Amino acid sequence: MKTITVSVIDPVGLHARPATVAVNAASKFKSEVNISFKGREVNMKSIMGVMSLGIPTQSEITITCNGEDEEAAIAAIEEVLRAQKIIG
């Protein structure tokens, strides 16, 4: 299992557009990918799940990958979110 904890820097937080970017990045992998915020954890491949967390800017989130391609998944997801300036 691979885990990273990062801060959301997108001015609107992890809503509509940035949530779609996150879900698309996670959906490319076979591993189970979860995102947690304030004690709640949801499947990062579910747009409704990610949106239901209501993650505002300057929040700390944890992304967890567990499965056969977890190393590649965590690295790629982090890279995409940083490139899109969603996390810092």
C-alpha cells in the first residue's frame, strides 16, 4: 500500500473540474485508489464520492493506492494533480 498526504492549492478546492482531473487520473489504474479528508474515505475513481467530500482549498488530503500497480498509480496521480496545480 502506498500513501501520500498533500495540500489542495486549487483556489476552489477539489470541486467539479479538479475532481474530474483526479478521478480520470485514478481510473487509469487497476489498484484500489482512495482519497480521505477529515476522517472520511471514498473511492477516488468515483466523481460523486470525491465531490461528496467537499474539499476546500488549503485542505490536507490523503491518497492511498493498494494493488498490483500501486507504485505507478500513486506517482502518476500525484504528478497529474501537481501539473494541474490542484495540489502543492
